[in-house]
Amino acid sequence: MHSFEFMEPTTLAEALRLLATHEDDACVFAGGTALLLAMRQRMMVPEIVVSLGRLHDLRTIGWTPAGGLRIGALARHGDVARSELVQQHYPMLAGVAAGLANPQVRNQATIGGNLCYADPATDPPSCLIAMGAEVTIAGPDGERRIPMRTFSVDFFTTALEPGEILTGILLPPPDPQRLGHYRRHLRTAAEHRPVANVALTARRVGSAWDEVRLVVGAATPSPQSMTRAEAYLAGRAITLDVAAEAASLVAEELAPISDGRGDAAFRRQVVRAATRRIVAEAAGLDWKETAA
Amino acid sequence: MTVSVVGQPMPQVSAQEKVQGRAVYAGDIKMAGMLHAKLLRSPHAHARILSIDTSAAEALPGVKVVVTGDDVPRRRWGVHHKQQNVLACGLVRFVGEEVAAVVATTEAVAQDALELIRIEYEELPAVLDIDAALSEGAVPVHPEGNVVDEINIARGDVEAGFAAADIVHEEVYTTHSQYPGYMEPMATVAATDGNGRLTVWTSTQSVFLARQRLAEALDRPISSIRVIQATVGGGFGAKIVEERSSVIAAFLATKVDRPVRLNLSRLDDIQSGCFSVPMRIRLKMGMTRDGTITAKDVTIEAECGAYAGLSPEVMLVTAMRSDNMQRLENVRSHARMIHTHTMPRGAFRGFGGTQMSFALNSHMSTMADMLGMDPFDLHRRNAIRTGDLSVHGWEIGSCGLPECLDQVSTALDWTARRARNTRCGVLRRGVGMAAVMHVSGNRTMGNWDGSTVVLKVNEDGRVVILTAESDMGQGANTMLTQICAQELGIPVSHVTVQAPDTDNSPYCLGSLASRVTINAGNAMLGAARQARSQILEAAAQKLGCEAADLTIADGVVHSGKNPNLFAPLPEICRYHIFRHGGEGILVRHTHDPKTVMMNKEHYGNIAPAYSFAAQALEVEVDTETGQVRVVETYLSDDCGKAINPLTVHGQSAGAAVQAVGWTLYEELQMEGGRVMNGNLADYTMPTAEAVPTMHSDIVETDEPNGPLGAKGASETAILPGAPAIANAVYDAIGVRITDLPITPEKILAALAAKEQPHA
Amino acid sequence: MSGHKLSLVVNGERVEADVPSNRLLSEFLRDDLALTGTKRGCETGVCGACSVLVDGDVVKSCLSLAVQMNGREITTVEGLGRVGALHPLQQQFMEKGGLQCGYCTPGFLMAAVDLLKRNPNPDDAEIREGLSGNLCRCTGYQGIVDAIRSTAEAGHGA
Ligand SMILES: Cc1cc2nc3c(=O)[nH]c(=O)nc-3n(C[C@H](O)[C@H](O)[C@H](O)COP(=O)(O)OP(=O)(O)OC[C@H]3O[C@@H](n4cnc5c(N)ncnc54)[C@H](O)[C@@H]3O)c2cc1C
Ligand code: FES
Ligand code: FES
């Protein structure tokens, strides 16, 4: 690996100043699990590495009934998974964090780093979008707050401007009427990264759903909201046929990527399957009986 | 009484140092003044090297030497086909071939220097697969042409056999290349001394074959080289004679006259080859209505890549070994080994057996269905038995195949599960089975398949074993220890097995062809018995009694007739030295089995014993995503007497999982001859989560030629997995996959094709 | 470029060191501290052979920089147990066939320590999930799973 300067600011302001001073030569370092791989492959060659490791405030996870959940960008996946607050109020997110990657990576990698790297083959982004998350971003001109939906832009591209730091993730207060489900699909059981995932949240209104959010991740350059299926599912009594129809709509709307883990047709097929299953599951139906 | 040691499950003798992280692998060795090497590889599948400019690399501070094909000996090395130099000379024949090497003070400097080497290539047309290599006017990989080896075997009357058949079935199967995937990438430390001798510590399955190869490649006398086996982090066949990095490291040490360490990165290790041989197998078989096989006709096209290595030997196994598992009369095989401009392939656990096992067992299940028979019954009907002489002249001294079949079918509850399958729903289950055989030993490397063990009994009654058979984790040293301890009546903790060292160990061939337990085990038995009788003779003299009355147990020599006559072992061992004409106890025993080399017609009993195995398993197929999972599996290995059942189970589980990986998870992706997934994130080997509990059982036949009845285990167990899975997939969804691996895409495509039959 | 002063505790001993910023934790342990029990198998975060404990949590040392370790406490396999005082997991790995070539073993042991710390009574599925960051090519995982289960059953989970 090339040599670089490793800086460990102790305040956010100092970190932002370092980024402003060194501009393109500098790069933020959180858990390092993605960055070190990129640096060793010389995909990234920063001269100044600004570690956030000493910004302890960014590691905390806090909750208030009115404000909802705030996860510091530096919280590791394992911290999120093991947080009692998250487990209690947002079990869907706790499940995602507990089930991604592997124990070691969960102990090293931060949720902020995951979002900022914007590698498509990840889990949290689609889940957070479906949960209506927002993110907070600190920059030279102060802090801004944007929906997670607009944060993930494309392959390895986010809405972060140069010199900005992601500081946290905000989740709205839990709504007891809102259901949430997540499915990740590995191409084979021996894979390490998802080839596709689907996140679903919706408000229960009687036996039907409302405010449906259905987001596909890992199969697309950045998470894609499945607007047609969302509209179709809203207000409808969910049956296996409805689930299958939603899956078809998703398969039509999806613009999948092709790579070594699977081509577009394969991804479309597994997303269709995952969608049918997640909708059925959320409605308490058994998807195993008949195929789509 | 000494409790019996042989047959007891016990931890491997190396386990204690390994769980502490204190076993020393080649990559852990550090020597004073040691330098580090890195290799530059060809980016082209076929190209002429026009010029190499190393000046900028040489000028980098810390760089000691940069070598290219111009600097290496002209003498070429290889197993039979002498095709390679230490570094590519003038021409590169695959992407990844080593073209230059840098030695520097640190790995980082060596790595930086690689990027400063300027090479001008003239790209040449390349043949990247079998069909291209065989096409009219194909570019030859070597001047001799692209068919490097051809085998024809015929026995009986195949045409008459087919004429007598009630059913005939023909199918083409393709098998892909598997990465051995040992967790330790190749590593070597090499150093010259003040006398110009070269010592090489490396990760190898055979120090003597390594030495021979080094002598050839470096063009220097065998005895000027000493090879010492470092702890080996897995081999699986690739570290027998084909890997090239130890050769390069040794050459570099002679260039700089200082210790050099060459640790391959994982990408390096993958690019350098040693994957298994991919094959296309056309199989045609005839059977009578009762399931008797009347004829078998096999055509094989196999791809060895740029250099032949052991591939021709591998192909010979594919061409004929499985014939010996059944009572056959009419068999014919035609096999060709073909060069392409891709990485060299070669030896891999199972040594050509996995490829044919896939074809044969897929075929057997298909034909069982055609006959309305249970595949287990079809195998039983044709299975070879103890005492048989096989079609190729193999003398089957022990055969537990019928028992293996019984064990696994009972364990899986085969009949009931098979009946349960309804072929409906999204997740469908199916069961499959396969039966296989393997050799224990093989007289093939020359007319000797022997093994020598030197046993030293120290003056405290503890012993040291010298052998050059290699333990790469499979448990050879533990097996020797158990036999030795039992025969001498001493605790296993009093036995030390020295690491193979060509200067100090007796000549041995090493760990290949599942030959170590049966051959080295017999040598060990002989040596231990010899030492024992020497001890008893000395004790008899000292105690004034008959040696015949004495025994050793728990480290004490005592008389069976007179309880007052006894002496601790150390006392006797010292007595053996400290008397006129005395000496320390040092015995040597060689065992060379009574086997023959195959004749020109490939006939003859090549191995002292043959091992058998069967596997039955259940899979679940996700018909929407194409995912296949093995949900339950049972494997039975007929390894003769299991000297250490713990090790045998470990070998069975490890081999079975490697087979699952080959069948379902692992796939080498190449584009233009370039490896596209040269890392463990994208070349996905099974994780603990990706496999179920690996149940294994042992059929303990009593092998007359084996030490205490034992024969080889471990390789046999990798053979049945792939076809058992393919058969189970067929049972689950009615789709027969004949080309490995069984990927989700293939499952989905086959299901789609089935749903839309041609109008 | 810059050297960094590091002060940390490795296997219970205080270590002061000067390391370049681009030194991986795995390199620091193996090459600077001669703790070669920590292996490298892929250096891309997949195989887990380089696993060590940092402040009690298992991590991959090939995905960490040495400079991140200032003030931290590291345990490598060498710090787990010694002859005569082997860690229960080491003992069980030996007895249950949890290793063959041994190259993956240090990494699996460290992952197993973390696993049992968080879940003293795991079932087989949980054990396998806890090992999903480690690869073994020899054992087929059976001996490893058996070893961890029996360690937990003997009450050494916590
Ligand atoms: C073997 C393996 C398996 C994996 N499997 C999965 C999986 O199944 N699912 C999954 O979701 N992920 C998976 N990952 C990815 C993992 O989650 C990410 O590597 C990780 O989350 C990145 O976090 P980090 O803290 O290590 O980021 P770093 O490597 O420190 O940083 C990553 C990038 O984000 C930038 N950055 C980091 N933090 C900030 C910030 N606060 N503000 C601005 N920029 C920032 C950095 O500059 C860098 O460009 C896997 C990784 C590995 C190695
Ligand atoms: S060497 Fe670190 S995970 Fe493989
Ligand atoms: S014991 Fe060899 S890799 Fe696990």
C-alpha cells in the first residue's frame, strides 16, 4: 500500500478543517474495511487519511419517543445489531445489521462507511430508505439533513459534497401500525455479499396496507424504490396472487446491473422471487406452496 | 496391559502446536539478512517477449536483483514433458505466467519495483479452450502440437457388449476446474550457504520430488540441494510437483546468495494455476434388463492448459479407474490431453477420479430410472467384491463397497425419503447417491512405490521417526505415531516424527495417491517390530531370560513367565549402548508393496489395496431462485482398519465439503484467458454456513496388504459428492445437469426449458 | 511518510512501537512483533485467518491499520493459552478434530472466543453463522463446530 499521512482529529470541526485544507488529497477513514481494500488495489490513493476514530460522539445511538432514533455514523454494524434501543424499536434494522457480512466485519465496519462508500452489494441502504430514514451531513457551512432516499445516488456515488462528513442517521419514531420486513438474497449460500435485497414497510389499515415502501437494493446501481408495486399494493387485501402480481410489477420496473455475481436477467428473477416472498410473509401468508 | 492405540480416536500429533499458533509455516520463517521476492506475470495468454527493460526497477533503492527469462538456466523441467523454464523464456503461454522476479529488502519495495519493469510484448493468437485448440490450423501451444497425450484402452468386445444390451444410454458430461484452495498460499524460503549448497524450506507434499525438480530446473546436482518441509497449510495435490514458486524462490536465492522469501499473495497463487483438470466426457453404457452392465465406452477430452505437469497421469485415472469398481468385461476408453493458452492444471485430490465419478454416477442413476430400478440396487448388482480380479487386472484384496452402500442408504432412510418426493411446491427436496473407488498406493512414478522409515530409540526409551512422507494436515504423522507407540508399548507422547528433510530423512515419494498409510504404515510397522525385537534381545541378555518370554507395555519390559523379571525401557536402551560393541538403537525398514507397473495395455495390479466409498444426500432446490443446498448428507468410507477414526472422519468431512464447493459454489471465471475472480470473495469456497452437518461413517474391511488392515482414506471421499448432488437435483425437480458446476442460472434455465417443451 | 508512536497492550504486555501509517495490523503483529500465529490467507477480508481480538471483539487484522490500535488491547492466538494452560477452545479443537493443516486454526479460535462471549450456548446454526467470516479447506467445518459446541456444553462459553 502507498504511504500516506494518518490524522486523528478529536473534534468534528477539526476533521472538517482538515478535509477543507487538503481537498482532493484527503479522504475520510471510518472503520477502514472498504477503504483499505480500495487503497491496496490503488483504486484510491489519498495522501491524507483523516480518521474519525476519535470522534466518540459519532459512535452513539440515541432514542427519544418524539424524535425517534439517531445512529452516529461511526456506530459499527455490530453496535447497531446489539443496541437494545434498536432491537426494541426497530427490529427490522437490528436484524439487517446482525445478518450482514460476518462477525469480524460487523465489529469493524461502520454504518456510515457503508452508506458513504455506496457499494451496491450492501444491505443497509435499501432498508433505511424503506424505513424513511434521513441522514445528517456536516460540512464547511454547517449541518444539513436530507432523506436517505436522495443520499444514495449511483454506483459508489452519494450526495456528499467534497469536504462533507456524514454524521448520523435519523429514523422517525416507531409507528406500531407500520410493518417492516427485509430479505437479502445470496446467489449461493457460499457468497459473502447480497446479489439482491428487498425492504418493505407499510402501514396497516384494517386488513390492507397504506404508505407502502418497497425498495430493492444490491441488484441495482443504487437502491431503487418500486413505485408501481408500491401503488399497486396500497389499499389492497394481500393474497398470494397479489404478492405475485406485485413481484411481476417489480420485475418489470427494475433496472438491474450485471456483474460477476449475476447478470440482469438472473437478478430480475431473484428480485421477483424475493418480492413475492416478502409481501406474502408480511401478510402472514405461506409463499412456499405455489410459485410465482 | 498397554491400551490399544491403533483404532482409537486421538488428536493429531501436531494439534497442540497448531492451536497455539506455534507451528512454523514457510511464510513465518525469518532469517538474518533475508530478502523478499515478488513476481511479475504475463498479462497475455500468448505473446512473444520482444524486450524487457529492468533498469528502472534495478535503480529503485532496496532492490537487490531483477531477473528475467534471460537469466535462468536453459534446461527445461517438467514431470514427463520438459516444457518449462524457471521464468518464461521469450514466449508466454498463459495469463499469469511468471516473466520476471524482483528481490528486494522488503516486499513493498519488491512490489513497487515490479511496476517499473518495462516489457514489450508481441501479442500472438491464443487458443483458449479445447475446441479452439483442436480446430483446423489451431496455433500450437508447443511445437509438438496441442494433443500432448492420448490414451487408448480396450478390453473384451465392446460392440458385442452393446449388442447384448437391453438398454443403451449415451451422454456428454463436462466438469470444470477447481482451485485447491488450501488456506496457506504457496510460500518458500531459500538460502545458499558458504559451501554453495542450497537449502529450501517450503510447503510441499514431497521433499524428494521437490528436490528432483529443483535440480532439474536449476540445472545443478541433486545433492547440492536440501529441501526441508515447513508445516504445510494444505496441499490437495497442487503441492506435489507442479507449483512453480518454490522453484523460482530457490533460483533467486542462488542469484543473490542470501536468504530469499517468496510468499505468494492469494491472487498470485490463483493465477499460477494448479487447478484441477477440466474435462469433457462422453459416456455410453449398455445394460441388460436386470441391470448388468454389458459394455462401457468412454471418450475424454481434457485440458491441461499451457504445461502438462501431471495432467496426463490424471487423465489416465479418469480413463480407467472407475472400471475397476464394477464387474465389467467390455470396456473401451479413448482420452486426449489438450494444451491451451491457459493456466496449467494438474493433480487435485481424487486425481482424475472426481471427473469420471460425476459422469459414471450420473449415468448409473439415469439408467436405473430407465430400468425402473433403485440406483443402490443397480450399484450393488455391478459392484466388484473382495477377491475379484478387475477388468484391468486389479486384485481386490478387500472391498467394503456393498457395506458402504448399505450404511448410507440406511442412514439417510433412502427408500422412505425417495418415496416422499412429490415434485411440487417452491422448495423441492430430492435425494441422490453415488459410489466410488480409489487406489491406496500406485506404482507409477517408476518401478518403486516403497517407503522407508528410520526409527531411533533414544536412551530414555523415547523414539524419533524419520520419514519423508509428508503430513500436510491429513494426519500421516499421527498414523505413524500410533502404529509405532502400539508396537513398542510406549505412550504416543514419547514419539516424535521429524519433518521431512532430504539430507536426513530416508528417500520417500511423499503424499500422493493415498499411499502413505498403506506403504509408510507398513514400513513403520516393520521398523517398530525390528526395534522391539532388538530391545527384547538386549533385555533378555540383561535379565538372563528368553526374549520370547518378554513383552513391552507402558514403557516397561517384563517377562510373561516371571513377574519379578522386568526392567524399564530406558534401562534397556542404555544397556543397548553401554556395553562392548553396543550402539544406540537405530533401525530402518523399507516396505515396497507387491504391485506391478501397468503394462503398455494399461493392465496390471498397480496398488496394494483399493478404497471404496458411497454417499447419499438430500438437497433442497429453490425453484424460484435456482439455489441448491445440501440439507443432509452421509458418507461412508471403506478405508480398511481406521487407525485414527477422528482423522478419517475429518478427511471425509473435509473432502465432502470440497466436493460440495466444486459442485455448487466454486467457478473459475475466465475471459480471454484472464482469471476474473482471482480472490476469495469472488471465487467462493464453502463457508461453515453453506454446508450442513457432515455425517460420516467408516466401513472397516480388513485389508490383507495393509498395516494392521488399514488402507488409504481421504481422496476417496471427495469422489461421490458431485454426482450425488446432481442425482438429488434430478430427483427434486426432474432436471438433469450434466455440466458442472450446478449454478442457480443453470437450474432456472433448465426449469424454464422444461416448462415450455417444444410444441 | 510519517511514523506513528503507538502504545498498546498485546497479549497482556504493554508494547510501544513506531509504525508507518500504512502498516496493516496483520503485518505489525507478524513482522514487527513476530506473532506469526496470526496468518494471512487472502488479505482481502474474506478468509479470517488473520482474526484477532481488539478490546475483546474479533476483527480481521488485514482490514485494520496498526495506527488504529493506539490505546487498544489486542489478543492474538499466542495470548489465548499455552501448554499446560490451554484455553478450553484450544483443547476442544484438538480433541474434536477442529484442525488439520492448522493454517486457519488461529483465526477460527479467535472467532470462536467472540462467538461464545456473546452467546454462551449457541446452537449449531448460530455456531456456523458465527464462523461465517472464516474459511477452512481441510475440516469441512465439522470438527470445528463440534469443538465449539462441546466447549459451550462444558460451560466454558462465557
Ligand atoms: C468480507 C466483507 C463482507 C461484507 N459483506 C457485506 C454485506 O453482506 N452487506 C453489507 O452491507 N456490507 C458488507 N460489507 C461491506 C461493509 O459493510 C463495508 O465495508 C463497511 O460498512 C464500510 O464501513 P467502514 O467504516 O469500514 O468504511 P471505510 O472503509 O472507513 O470507508 C468507506 C468509504 O466511506 C467514506 N466514509 C466513511 N465514513 C464516512 C463518513 N462518516 N463521512 C463521509 N465519508 C465517510 C470513506 O472515505 C470511504 O470512501 C462487507 C465487507 C467485507 C470486507
Ligand atoms: S487474511 Fe485477513 S481475512 Fe484473509
Ligand atoms: S485446518 Fe487446514 S484450512 Fe482449516
